[in-house]
Amino acid sequence: LRTGFPEVIWGPGKTPEQIAQIMEVMRQRNEVVMATRITPDVYSALQSKVRDVRYFGSAQICAIAPLELKPQYSGVIGILSAGTADLPVAEEAAVTAELSGFNVQRLWDVGVSGIHRLLNNRHVIEDASVLIVVAGMEGALPSVVAGLADCPVIAVPTSIGYGASFGGLAPLLTMLNSCAAGVGVVNIDNGFGAAVLAGQILRTAGKLQQR
Amino acid sequence: LRTGFPEVIWGPGKTPEQIAQIMEVMRQRNEVVMATRITPDVYSALQSKVRDVRYFGSAQICAIAPLELKPQYSGVIGILSAGTADLPVAEEAAVTAELSGFNVQRLWDVGVSGIHRLLNNRHVIEDASVLIVVAGMEGALPSVVAGLADCPVIAVPTSIGYGASFGGLAPLLTMLNSCAAGVGVVNIDNGFGAAVLAGQILRTAGKLQQR
Amino acid sequence: LRTGFPEVIWGPGKTPEQIAQIMEVMRQRNEVVMATRITPDVYSALQSKVRDVRYFGSAQICAIAPLELKPQYSGVIGILSAGTADLPVAEEAAVTAELSGFNVQRLWDVGVSGIHRLLNNRHVIEDASVLIVVAGMEGALPSVVAGLADCPVIAVPTSIGYGASFGGLAPLLTMLNSCAAGVGVVNIDNGFGAAVLAGQILRTAGKLQQR
Amino acid sequence: LRTGFPEVIWGPGKTPEQIAQIMEVMRQRNEVVMATRITPDVYSALQSKVRDVRYFGSAQICAIAPLELKPQYSGVIGILSAGTADLPVAEEAAVTAELSGFNVQRLWDVGVSGIHRLLNNRHVIEDASVLIVVAGMEGALPSVVAGLADCPVIAVPTSIGYGASFGGLAPLLTMLNSCAAGVGVVNIDNGFGAAVLAGQILRTAGKLQQR
Amino acid sequence: LRTGFPEVIWGPGKTPEQIAQIMEVMRQRNEVVMATRITPDVYSALQSKVRDVRYFGSAQICAIAPLELKPQYSGVIGILSAGTADLPVAEEAAVTAELSGFNVQRLWDVGVSGIHRLLNNRHVIEDASVLIVVAGMEGALPSVVAGLADCPVIAVPTSIGYGASFGGLAPLLTMLNSCAAGVGVVNIDNGFGAAVLAGQILRTAGKLQQR
Amino acid sequence: LRTGFPEVIWGPGKTPEQIAQIMEVMRQRNEVVMATRITPDVYSALQSKVRDVRYFGSAQICAIAPLELKPQYSGVIGILSAGTADLPVAEEAAVTAELSGFNVQRLWDVGVSGIHRLLNNRHVIEDASVLIVVAGMEGALPSVVAGLADCPVIAVPTSIGYGASFGGLAPLLTMLNSCAAGVGVVNIDNGFGAAVLAGQILRTAGKLQQR
Amino acid sequence: LRTGFPEVIWGPGKTPEQIAQIMEVMRQRNEVVMATRITPDVYSALQSKVRDVRYFGSAQICAIAPLELKPQYSGVIGILSAGTADLPVAEEAAVTAELSGFNVQRLWDVGVSGIHRLLNNRHVIEDASVLIVVAGMEGALPSVVAGLADCPVIAVPTSIGYGASFGGLAPLLTMLNSCAAGVGVVNIDNGFGAAVLAGQILRTAGKLQQR
Amino acid sequence: LRTGFPEVIWGPGKTPEQIAQIMEVMRQRNEVVMATRITPDVYSALQSKVRDVRYFGSAQICAIAPLELKPQYSGVIGILSAGTADLPVAEEAAVTAELSGFNVQRLWDVGVSGIHRLLNNRHVIEDASVLIVVAGMEGALPSVVAGLADCPVIAVPTSIGYGASFGGLAPLLTMLNSCAAGVGVVNIDNGFGAAVLAGQILRTAGKLQQR
Ligand SMILES: Nc1ncnc2c1ncn2[C@@H]1O[C@H](COP(=O)(O)O)[C@@H](O)[C@H]1O
Ligand SMILES: Nc1ncnc2c1ncn2[C@@H]1O[C@H](COP(=O)(O)O)[C@@H](O)[C@H]1O
Ligand SMILES: Nc1ncnc2c1ncn2[C@@H]1O[C@H](COP(=O)(O)O)[C@@H](O)[C@H]1O
Ligand SMILES: Nc1ncnc2c1ncn2[C@@H]1O[C@H](COP(=O)(O)O)[C@@H](O)[C@H]1O
Ligand SMILES: [Mg+2]
Ligand SMILES: [Mg+2]
Ligand SMILES: [Mg+2]
Ligand SMILES: [Mg+2]
Ligand SMILES: [Mg+2]
Ligand SMILES: [Mg+2]
Ligand SMILES: [Mg+2]
Ligand SMILES: [Mg+2]
């Protein structure tokens, strides 16, 4: 039986050999083992070293995991992203959540400068038990979404932008100052951490039910 | 005939005596003379020193001006503000624009966390020739508005907020990084400067017409 | 039947008259109305203006609310604070949560430089469905707590500190960089926002149960 | 009939294949399609993939556009730049404006340390309906120009500089603090956004005329 | 014979008693003793404690000094300031220089947004042996002046401004990034230090002559 | 007899030839000569140029030193690190201390999110005469350790982290704001400096004994 | 027998009543009880509430302590300060150290711009077992002292300065970047923390001797 | 007759072809033409393109200049640098000054942590008419030098350092906050600008003499 979160390896600064070795050790005790921030090159090198390793390219995640990922918890994690360039972070959140046993509903490219696309897809906001909202540049999306939603919102600033974005500082500050209460913020580009927090929220719900 | 912008005095750091004296000098050559950032106390002191001085309390502006301010230019400056606390800055913009001879349409309290109030008042956006959008905290409103508008948008960050707002730095960065093109940003709390820029835009339009 | 969050007024920059007036309007439609960042002086002035107004001094919150605050939702919000000086922020979170219908368990003065006091009170961490962790100065407490907890953790940096604390920037960065995944951060001193987020998490749990 | 702004692709982080594909889709519905921040290498790769693609080298812009770009709107966008190194940003603004159907008048290398070159070319300032002023290093040019001009001024800070320029922060702050009212600022290196804002200003003029 | 710089007391944080006592000690060995950042209140208190103390109000300087301040060195220190509000800093520089035995030529209110007032007074720039240029807000004046001058330029940023001025950071960065070579920068509001540096430059000239 | 600290070369920005040459000069007068921040490539190049040069790979240190490094001073420097990625900095401290004649006890991977691993190894804290605590990301470890220790604690922030870590600024501020008194902080990644300070502390102890 | 450090109360934000009450509780178990950052007003109020309370005015410390403070540990803590205005911080360190049982040698006003006063008092540096060096403004003193000393140096930046000092950020960065190894830095104005760290260093020496 | 400063090209971002072409144009009208920030590679490419081009390797300067550089002005520019790594900036200043016709006296490696080396070479300070002081890391040298010197001091912060140096921000702030009056600061790494300012100072002296 798979429970709890998978073991996770932080890829940057590790050689394929090191990643392979850690994965092999971890797979002894875990049904799911994953590594984040894995470029296609590193994945190529891993393929011959780790049996059955899979690659989620847009999320830059490598994993050892069952082919069928059946959700283990009730509830849905809605994941929204503002721009195309935010996709790797949003997918890091989505794939982490799926590998951890959660239902995910994706809604990409609903940045605030085209508010109608967001409003036309409100069902994603309404159907979710918890929302992860990913945005770079000015990072305004979580405020708008939190105003529409009636569930916890996790905001993920990304380093997408230039100039006065200062590597993601701009959307980070935006999200921390959200005029909509009920928003929790994670580190810049930290799709992984957002997924873990969202997962904890759904697990809490599950535990409360069991009482 | 009244043309151009009024003479303006920057109030902070000046005594009522100094302000009164400058106003008296300026009124020789100008139909409209105004002073910004004037607290009620300073206005009280000015009343006995400057004949016919008027006070626009919510804008913290004192002025010598005709009682009837008939617009001198065609077009409308739409002014939107996000929160109640942003009102003094928004009114500084509105009163400056009116004293300078422009039509103003106000729309207060349309922050992004309640997006429907903004959408229900879209006519203000659609009727304007130029928009001034005032917001503190996360400063997300100009991005949303610029997405809905088909005219120039002037964004004014305010120092309203606390903590990671860092005195208005957060909404300033938000506005500079707006994913919607066509947004010009002015200094934190600079409602006056926004009105002058908006006025210049309408005057330009007028001059092009005359050719 | 009391549902959802109370109406809330942000006190700073408002006169007692303005606060009283807004409270009177809001009480028409809401069982609970609250105002935050209310100093004892302002409360004194409010007493004669707002019938039955109550004061939660350590939280700097004024409220119109039933004398008996019976929890409306299952689950417990555990609230921890690091230092004595962080108490107003922690109490802002606690009283907001209680006024919103949630069970609260408080654990004060468990800063990381005396780790055994925290460990001796681990039951608070274990019994909670969601945790709010409040800390100023270096802001290290949420990381330690998130390592011990198996539920969502909301981190609240405070402006308590001096010098290189830079008004709460230091604990804010600490919390955003937490090496323990599953931590969501809110603005500096934002006890209120943390309570709303925690409340949303417990309400989500409730809604999932009902399905 | 060509109206409105062209469709625009932000080049960085996209492969030539991706850019080519998006361009092909967009050209179905748009007479002008453009991509910014395109290096010569990327252009070389695009040549074989996108029929009739043109390259504006100094602006780093690729476009599908009519060979003859006849202005569609009245009025002139004057574009000034301070130093030779600011040229790519200034050209990004100029080419965007031209591809969008506007008249452009260029004035390069009029930095404030040689004020007479600027003064000797005042006719460019006087003939313009709107001005875009591009400067890096200390970014002082827009203040001087706004003092000479009687039309809206759009200031574009660039990342040109070193040391205490901090990637364009220095000229950005300079421009936001301009003592000359009537200046709107865009993001660092954002020549494109400046052109869209200038274009909106001229289109506003056009619309007012039609009434 | 008076040589070298006067003894100087930094006023802030000292009581009138402390300042009076230090002045009395210093006057034993110095013909000129001065104290900076002295408010009118502090001066009032000093009057009864320090015989013959004089007050230079606009410079906020108190001094024991000969009534006739005859220049001791050849050459002229030209001092320019951009805005009215920069005057206290500019006067701090001017009075310090005069008390130290140098010729001073003042030119106030020549901010860059009205470039012609500066150009119409070019003789001040041309007649000076060294220039001190004082400016707040965007701090652009030293760059323009250095382009016109053929002598050393000392730039003094002031804390005059608001919002994105960040207490003088904006003009400080502007001046450090000046595109005109030959500019030395001192601390924000440091009129005193600028005068000492200018004085050192003229004394150097004097010493070279003597060889 | 070996006394005092070894001569040290700062590797970055120097060619292998330059390093070799400096090492050869220094070895005339010193029993131990070391160079820091030496990559494997540079070491390879040094091998043929410097006789008997040794490489401490995980510390990125090259040294000329006796094969047996017998401690010259009493007392133990305990060195703790939070994460695997902090190891190079921790080893820089450890190897520097050993090459300087001190006893070192290492304890790696005791980050605060797994507090029990730290508590299970408390003997390292209790046995040390001085502690060096190395941590990146949120940098919380020194606060916890200083609360448990009864000896001086030297905190070393590392640049390990991403996003809001801002190159090590986050753990640096954390450590400077430590609520546990008795913590001295060194520069980001400065394992070498921490070792020298720890060594000075033990040498001081030795000198006091001799009196 | 008095051992270890005194109990310490952080004064700011506490009423005299609260401080008095905590002092009374603490004196039950401690021979020495102290409170820092106590203004003369607060001391006046404490006098009638706390028997035998003493005031160290220049250090802003109140204490219950034996009249004769005999040193309990061998070795001397040398304390140097750069400017007169740094004195309160330097005295906070000195009095804390003395109340904690250590020998202190003071050397005030030895800022680096008058290097000979420092060199003429080198015996203080040479006689110390550990040094605390306090400096504001540019904070250069610790680097010079560390070059002269052969013992651990604790650097204390102060908030003394203005403009580009940014509340003590300038000397803090200076000290962290010291080119002299062997310097540990504490928070801005943290004389207390420096004394505790220095005390720990001398106690370590004592413990090593006992083995 | 050679007078005034040479024409200067800023090398970065220019191809050897561009540099060569500009040099050829400039040599028509100037006896000395120079280009800064020229790497050895670029120089190699320039050799075949520009007749008689010379390379000052340690200064990274290429120049067309007479082989014998006879000083054209009286007085000496003393140039001091703190660390070996600061040498390129110090040499940029020295070579610029020499190519501009000034006498230069160099003093390298006199950082403040070894104050005696500086004091042993005081004659350089005493013989100079103006001093350029170059330092990275903590940037303390100019304060010490200004205390010893009786002539103008130009401080040049360098980007040498790591961690909390923040690319030269640390020494820049140090120098701006210098407690020694009479110090002018230029941009980070701006050896060129320092030389121009120093040259202006000596030229001013010369002009005063001629009167
Ligand atoms: N993409 C990610 N973002 C943030 N944290 C991560 C990410 N991937 C892994 N981690 C964390 O890094 C830890 C592993 O680090 P390491 O031991 O260096 O591989 C995991 O336990 C996670 O908490
Ligand atoms: N509220 C305001 N915000 C920004 N600038 C202003 C404001 N009020 C006045 N000013 C500017 O300040 C100038 C007058 O400054 P002063 O001469 O100090 O009174 C005017 O010409 C305006 O450009
Ligand atoms: N001047 C000071 N600087 C830094 N920390 C201090 C100072 N005075 C007291 N403290 C710390 O504050 C703690 C007491 O805080 P509190 O419980 O709020 O009185 C003490 O244990 C000290 O660690
Ligand atoms: N090393 C340098 N540091 C600062 N400014 C420089 C430097 N070298 C050249 N310059 C300036 O750059 C200008 C030439 O820039 P450019 O026209 O881009 O070659 C010269 O007039 C100098 O003012
Ligand atoms: Mg909501
Ligand atoms: Mg639009
Ligand atoms: Mg946990
Ligand atoms: Mg104008
Ligand atoms: Mg010049
Ligand atoms: Mg301890
Ligand atoms: Mg030493
Ligand atoms: Mg001197």
C-alpha cells in the first residue's frame, strides 16, 4: 500500500551517477521515488542506470513509479498557471501531486490580462478542494483567484520575467501582499513545495473524516 | 482663456505662510493655482491668508480656482482605485485633472479580489480615453484593467499596505512587470503626476485634431 | 446559523467614528463583525458608539460577537509562537480563528533556542489539524515545527527584532526558504490572514466529508 | 485592412521550431506577426522555416509584414536614446511602432552629458505627438526631455551600465523620481511595451477625432 | 592666521549643553568652530551658553567665527542646487566652505526639467574652479553639469523626494552611474563633506603653486 | 615546530601557474601552505608543478602539508552542517582547521527539519570547545545549536538555496538575528574564515592556560 | 557562588511595571538580573518598584547586582569603539560583560580616520584575550584591529550614521567582508550579544584549563 | 601639442572590428586614443587592424599613443590599492592617468588588515597632490588614507569579493559612509572615472596658477 509522500531527490548539483545511486537505495523502501529539476540530458544518462525510470519532460521530473497512478486521497488539487513560460513550475507541482497520490486538474494560460479566459473556466476553481496558482512577471493571478475561490489557495511565484522582476522578487512580493485573505505563499519556482502543502491539506481532510 | 496646467505647489515642508505667499504670487499670472498634500490643519491656517481658497479634503488639495470647473478638453479620464485606503491618491489625481480642465469619471473600490464589481462597471473602462489605475498592497489592478481596456493605462502604486509592501515597493514592481503591454507607471502615491500625464495625452489628441 | 468568515475591518488609518459606522452597517447582515489593529484608546472611544462591542486586548481586536463562541467546524488549529513579543500577532490569529468558528490550541514561547520546551509540548503539534507558527527575529520555528508535524503549516513572520531584521524581512526570507516542504507563508505580522487560510483548510476538510 | 497591434511572440526560452510554429498559426489571422529578442542565430534557423520572414537586426525583431509599412495613424512617435549601447532597446521600440502602423522619428545618442546635441535637435521633440526616451546608466534623459516637451513622455530604463547600475535599477529609479511631471515609466529594456503605450496614445487621439 | 578647516561638531543626538561645552573647549585652539544640523530650537538654547555664537539658519549651522569671512584661498567653489527643497544641503555646503576660507558662488533652483535656466547661468559653471552639485528626487543635475564644465564636479544626493526615492537612494545611484566622467559622489545630504572635498581641491592647487 | 595558521592562497581568478608559483615561494618559510576554492581541473594542473601537493576534494583545498596532521592545540572544534549541499563549505572549515593544527569533530546532515537526528548526536555539541555551524536555505541550525551548546558558536551561511535565498542573503540574515545570544557570523560560504576564528578561540584558551 | 550569565530582560516594548515584575521574579534565582535598552525615564519609574536597582546610564542598562563586581573568570575582554556616538552600544557590551563576571578594558574613540590614536593604544589590543570592536558609519575599525590582534575579534556594527548607512547595513556589510580572517559579526547595535559571545570564549578557555 | 583627455572607447559589447574602426576615426583628431576593458583576445585581433596599437595588459587598456608619455601637468596622482585582485581596476586608473598626461605614483597591496605596510609607505600619501584609493571586499582603505592625507581622496570600490559583498555594494557603501571628510566616490570598478576626476583636479590647479 502506498501512503505518504514519495522520496524526493533535488537534482541540481548532482551527477547522473549520484542520482542513480540514491534512487536505487530509495526504491528499496518506497513505491515511488522521484527527482526534480532533471534536464533531458540527465534523463538520457539515467535511462541506462535506473531500471524503469520514467521522465515527465515538461515537469523536469524523473521517477520510479507505477504506470497507473491511482489517486489515494479524495478531493482535487486545481492547478492554474498564468503564462506559457510558467508551465515547468506548474507541471512540477502537478506531477509531484500525482506521484503523491492526488487528483489534479490543470488550467494553463489564464493570466490576468485576459480575465475572461479565467472566468470562462471558473468550474476548475469551483471544483477544487485546494488551489495552486502559479505566476511570474507581476504575479497577480493568485489575488484574483482567491477572490473567486472558496478554498485554500497556494501561490507560487516564478522567476519568469525580466528587468524589475528581479528574479521573481516582484511576483513574490505581490503574492505576499495579496488583498485577498487565505493565500499561502511558497518560494520562487517551488512547484514541488506547493504540491506537498496542497497534499498535506487533503490528507488533513482525510484524517478528520476518519475520526 | 484657461490653457495648460495650473501652477502647483508641493505642500510638505512648507509653512502655511510660505504656501500663502507663493499662492498670492502665482495667482497674478494663473487662473488656477493649487497646492498638494495639504492637511486640514494647514488649510485652516490658509483660509485667513488666501482669499477664496478652496479645499478638496479627500484629495488633500487646496486651490484658487473658478467655482465652476468647465472641462476645456474633449475626452474622459477614467480613474479607478482598488481599496478605500487608496482614495487620497486617487482623489489627488481626480482633482488635479479637474482643476486642469479635464473630464473625470471615478470608479472606487474595484480591487481584484472582487473581480465582479470591476466587471459590472466595465462601462467606465470602455468610455474612457485614458485610464488612471490606483492600487496599493499587491497592485494587481492595472494589469487586469489593461487587459480589458483599449486605451492608454497609467498605473499609480500607493504606499498603502504593511510588511512586505515595503512602503509601496511591492505594487510598484507589480505594475512595472505587468504582463499587459501599454501600461505606464508613475512614482508611489503620485496621483498628481498621473493626472498630468493623462492630461498630456488628451491635449495631444486635441492638437492632432487641429491639424 | 453562523457560517463563513466574519466581516473584518482593517483599523489603521480609520477614526473611531468611521469604524463605529462601518460596524453598525455590517452588523445588519453578520452575526460576527470584527476590527483588527485596534489600540486601547480607539477601543475606549468605540465603547460608547457601538453597543456590546468587545475587546480582545492582547490581539488588538474589537468585535461584535456572541459571548459564547462555539466552534462550528471540526478539527483544531494549533497556534505556536516563538517569543513573548510575537504574542500580539499570534493572538490576532487565535482570536480571528475563534471568532470565525474554529477550535484553537495555543502554545506560546517555544522559540528554537530552547528546543526542549517545544519538544515537551509536542502534543500540541500532534493534535492539530493545521498549524500556525508565528516568529520574529530569525524566524526559524516553522522549519523545526514542519519537520515534527504531519499537517499543513502556515508560517507568519513578525516585525519583532531590530537591526538586520529589517522590519521582518529576515524571518520572512527564512520561512520562504524553509528546508521542510509543506509550509505556506503569509505577510509580515499577518496573523489575521493566517487564521483565514487555516480556517479555509478546515472548511475544505468539512466539505470533503459531506460529499 | 490592418488595424490594432500585431501579434507578438516573446522570443527568449523558445526554440526556433516553436517560434516558427506559432508564427505560422498567427499569420492565418494577422497581417503582421512579430517576435522580439531574436538573435541572428535564431533568425538563421527561422529563415528556412517561415516563408517571407524578415529580420530587423538592430532591434532583434523578426516579423512577417508587408514590405511597405504605411503608417495607419496620424501623429509621430519621437524616439530618443542616450547612448550607443541603448540602441537595441530604442530600435525595439521603433520597429514595434512601425510594424504597428505608426510614424516614427528617431534621434540617437543625445545623452545628457552632451546637452547641446539634444538642444540642437529640439525639432524632434517639438514635432512629436508622443515621445519615447530610452536611457541606461544614470537614466537622466527623460527628465530633461520632459522639461522641453509639451507632449506625453514614456521613459524606458535600460540594463546598460555596470556596478551601481544594478541591472537597470539605477535608471529605473531615476525615471520614477523625475522632477518633471508627465512621465510614464515601463520595465527595464521594455522597448516593446513603450511602443504599445505610445501607440495607444495616438490611437486614442484618432478615436477622439472620429467622435 | 587661520589655516586648514574649522573644527566641526555633528549636532544630532547631542544636547545644547554638550554642544556648548565642546564649542568652548574647541575655541581655545581654533579661530572657527562650527556645528551642523542645528535646529532653531537648539540655537536658541545655545545663545545664552556660547558667547558670540552665530546662526546660519538656512544651512542649519551654528558657528563661532570672525564677522568678516575673508577668503584665504584663490579659486571659486560654484555650488548649484536643483530644487528649492535641496537648499538646506546646498547651504550646508556653502556655509561650510565660507567658514573654511573659500570663495563661494551660489546658483539655486536649476533643476534639469527647466534646462534653460541652467544654460542661462552657465557663467557660474565656467567661472568655478570646482563645482558642488546638489540634487534630490532623480538627481540628474550633476551629469548635465559635468558635461558643461571643465573642472572637477562633486555630486551630493539629497533625501528630498518620496516613494521610489527610498530616502535618497535614487539620486545616489543616479550620480554614481553618471555617464559624464569626472564626478565624485559623497553621502546622501552630506553638504559638509562636499565642501571639505572641494576645499581640499583648492588647497591642493594652492600648494602646487607654492612649489 | 609548526605554530600559527598556514599561509593561504585564495584560488579564484588565479591560473594554476600563478598558484604554483606562490606555493613554491611560501613553502620556503612555512610548513603548511594551502589554497582554497581549487577545482579538480586546477588540481590536475598543479600536480605536475608543485611537488607533494595534496588535494582535499570535498573541501576544494590543495595543500603542502605533513602527511600526519597532529593537533597542536587542546580542545575540539565541532563542525555541524545542515544539508548535503552545504558540505563543501563545511569541509573547507574542517580541513582548514586540521591543517592549522586543531582537532575537528564532524557532524553532517543535521538540518532543523529533522531535529531528532541533531538531538541524537548531542554529544558532538557537548564535547566541543567551540562550534562551527554551516547552513544554507533558511539557515536556522545555528540558533537551535546555540540553545543546546555552552560554548561559542560560529555561524556560516551558505549560498545553497534558490529563489528567495538571494545567494545566501536569507541564511545570513537568519543567523545575524539569532534569538540565541553568543553567535558570531562570518561571510556567506566562508568556511575558511570560520575555521580561523575557531582556531583563534582555542589558541586564546591555550595562552590563558600558560599564564 | 555566581556562575554563568545573568538573566536578561529586553526592555523595549515593556512597561516599567512589567520590567519590575520580571526582575522581582528573576532575583529569586539569580544573583545578577539585568535589563537592557532602559531610558532614564524608565529607570526613574523602576527605582520605586525594584529595591536596590542600579542604573548604568551610558549603557542604558538597569541591574540588580552586587556593588562590587569581582571578575569570576581569567582573561580580559578588550572593547574598542570608533566614534563617540557608538558609545551606548560599546557600553552595553562593557557593562554586560562586567555584570557577567569578566574583566573589561575600554578604549573609546579610536576610529580609523585617526589611525595613530589606535596605534598609540596598541597595548589594549595586545593585552586582550578577546576583542569586541564597535563601529558605525563605514565600520572599518574591526578589519584594522583584526590585522593587529592575535586573538578572536567580535565586530559590532551600529546604526550610527545617515544616508547610505541605511540603518547600519553599511557597517554590517563592511564587517562581514573583512579581509582579515578571524572576525565574527553580531547584529547591528547588539552590544549585549557581543559580550555574551566574548564571555563564552573566556569560559571555554577556563573549561579547557580545568581538564 | 597634447591637451585635455584622450578619446576613450568603452570596450565591452563591441567587436574588434568596431573598436578598430572607431580608433581609426578618432586618431585623425587625437594624439592619444584608448579603449578600456580589452581582453588579451580582443587585443590580438586588434593588432592586425590598428597600426601601432599598444596593450597595457594589467590595465586591460589598448591605446594609440606616443611611446614616451611625458607628463603635461604638474603634481602627482598617488594610486593605492588594497588587494592583489584589485589590481586591474587600479591599473585602469593608473594607465588612464598616464595616457592623459599626468604623473602617477603606484602603491599596491596596502590593505588595512596589514596597516604597517601602509604606514611604512606614507611618503606616497604625503607626496601626492591627489590620491586614488582602490579597494574591494570591505573597502576600508580610503577612510584610513583620508585620515593620513592632506589632499583630495578619490575612492574606487571594486567588485572583488564574494557573498555579502553583493558585487561591490559593500565597499561602495563603506566609502560613501567614510568618517573621514574629503572623500569622493566613483562607481564600482570605475578606475577610468577616478583618473579623469583626479586629472581634472590637477588641471584645475594648473589653471589657477596661470591666473
Ligand atoms: N523541486 C524542489 N523544490 C524544492 N525542494 C525540493 C525539490 N525537489 C526536492 N526538494 C527537497 O529536497 C530534499 C532532497 O534534497 P537532497 O537530499 O539534496 O536530494 C527533498 O526532501 C525535498 O524536500
Ligand atoms: N502631489 C504631488 N506629487 C508629485 N509632484 C507634485 C505634487 N504636487 C506638486 N508637485 C510638483 O512639485 C512642483 C512644485 O514643487 P515646489 O516648487 O517645491 O512647490 C510642481 O511643479 C509639481 O511638478
Ligand atoms: N540588548 C540586547 N540585545 C540583544 N538581545 C538582548 C538584549 N537584551 C536582552 N536580549 C535577549 O532578550 C532575551 C530576553 O527577551 P525578553 O524575554 O523579551 O525580555 C534575553 O534572554 C536575551 O537573550
Ligand atoms: N573603463 C571605463 N569606465 C567607465 N567609463 C568608461 C570607461 N571606458 C570608457 N568610458 C566612457 O565611455 C565613453 C565611450 O563609450 P562608447 O561610446 O560606448 O565607447 C567614454 O567617453 C567614457 O566616458
Ligand atoms: Mg476566497
Ligand atoms: Mg489593453
Ligand atoms: Mg512535516
Ligand atoms: Mg513637459
Ligand atoms: Mg566636464
Ligand atoms: Mg548556548
Ligand atoms: Mg589577527
Ligand atoms: Mg585628510
